[in-house]
Amino acid sequence: LGTDDFGWGPNNRFKFPLRGGTGAFYDRIARHIGVRGAGGGSGVATSDGHIELNRRVVSIDVDQRIARFADGSSEKYDVLISAMPVDVLCRDVLTGGGAGATPASVPEEIRRTAARLRHSAGFMVGIGIKRPCPSTKSWMYFPEANCPFYRVTYLSNYSPFMTPDKDRYYSLLCETSQSEFKPVDESRIVEETIRGLENAGLLEPGEREDIVTTWVYHADYSYPTPSVDRDEVLARVIPWLEGRNIYSRGRFGMWKYEVSNTDHTLMQGVEVVNRLVLGERETTIGIVYAATEDGRQAAMHERSAVAGSGEKRAAQVEAKPAVGDQKEADIAEEELGVTQKE
């Protein structure tokens, strides 16, 4: 592409909170809307009670428009915006039960269709090492078979406050995918991750002894899989939900891998509210609705203009064939951070 190796890439520069990690994004948003204790898991509501946290929904009656919670409480709603995995929503949470309702209130076909969506789980393994960081890299991908992870991040490079002392410690975040096709032994994931770091050359000889802490998190829903029938599934399920005033958005609410990064999912929430309140069109999700011959609304899919992919980069390269340093492509970030234009 006529670019240098050091400065290449859409994530050469990105934003990250100086303190608090990725969760600081949401803590700051919470303060703007009046939520107290958002980051601490305390479930404290705002002073006027219009926002509550940590109440687990157990069922949603699509006929009476009532959400019921694990603590025995319930809430009536006019419009519901859901960010839970849409397969879980349709399979386990939606019910019928209003006056005159029948089991067809939630057709079995809708439950079966949503269940066709596929996803991967993942193990996130953190490694804290008592040594100065040997690299200025952000993150790297690993397709080789000599390590279990697909990506490793020098997380301590994101902020000097990510370790107790930036001059004496550094940290790695290693991500390993899991699915029915790729089983992972949870009891061995830390050891296999450390061995993989050694095989990949990220841990130097003898550096294993300098590991001072490890951390493991298992995400049952890590990535939505863009399977060949995904758009067909969404074109059936999403309009059915919206016909009952349920709007499923977010990484697993809309199931669109290509627009499921942090910035994408936040904008899905903003845009669906603007659609409902202001009548504006959603642009991030890449779905448009059209009237069909039978008079029903049908969802059609178009490529979202903000989808993270090599396609935009390829188009820009064709338009700018000259060699030499090129302006970085405006492509969405990978997971953490937001790219900036120069």
C-alpha cells in the first residue's frame, strides 16, 4: 500500500480512558444521565427512580407488554429496547399471556428461527508481569497452531495507570475463542495461554517466573457469527419483534458482527431512540424496511457505511494509487478504542 510498517493501520491512533479501563466510558455516560454507583454493581437508582440497575428480567409478556423480574417485581412498558442476545430473548424470555392470548402469541417458528443464529464464546486471560514492558505494540493477531489465542493485547500500553507501576510492570490480555467446533479446557486455559505466549515469543526465556498475577473471564457470548443465513434470520425475527414494540439492538441484539464494536453498539442505541422519538432513519444497523406484496413489512439488508472491514480500505487504495505515505483509512476500531482522522 505504499505505507511504512510502523504507522500503518486504522488503529495506529485511538482513544482510551486514562483511568478506569474500558468501563470508564460507561461510568461517564451514567453520570451524565444521573445514575449513581453505575460502575460498582450496586444497583443504586437515580434520585427520581427513572433508572434502575442490576434487575434481571425473567420474562416479557408480548401481549400485555409487561416485563417481569427475578425479584418478583414487574414493569409495564410501551416500547422496549433490548440488548440481550436476540436468540435468548426469543427462546427463553418472551411469553404470551394477555386476555385471550394463545401459545401462538410467540410463534414457535420465531423461536426456532432465532435459534439458528450462531455465536462463539471466549476465554479472556490476563497476565500481569513484573518487568518493564518490552514492546510499544497495542495488539496482535495469531493464526498459528502453536498458541490457543487469536489475539493478544499489551493492555498496559493503553494507559500508564493500567498497572501498579508502569516502569516495573506490564500486562497482557489474551483472547481464546470457544464453540461447539472448538472446545477449550477451562482448567488448563491459563497454562496453555502462558505456553502459547512462550511459543509466540511474547514471553522471554525465564519470564514465566516474573508472572505475578493471572485473571480469567469466560464470555458465553463473545462474537456473533455472520453465518450465511444470518440476514435471512434477522429479516424474519427483527420485524416480528418491532411489530410488538420490541427493538433488539446491540452486539447480540442485532447480531451484526460487522457493526458490533463499542462505537457501533452505542450508536445503535442512540439511533433507535432517535427513530422512535424523532422519526429519523437508523444508519448503523444496515437494515431497511420495505412493503411487500402481502402488505407486511420486510427487512432488507444493505452494507452499513460504517462497517469495519477491508472493503473501504480497498476502495480508497484504488482511488489513490500513488505510493508513499497515505492518509489512514477511516475504519471502525477493533473492540477497544476509536480511531481518529489525522
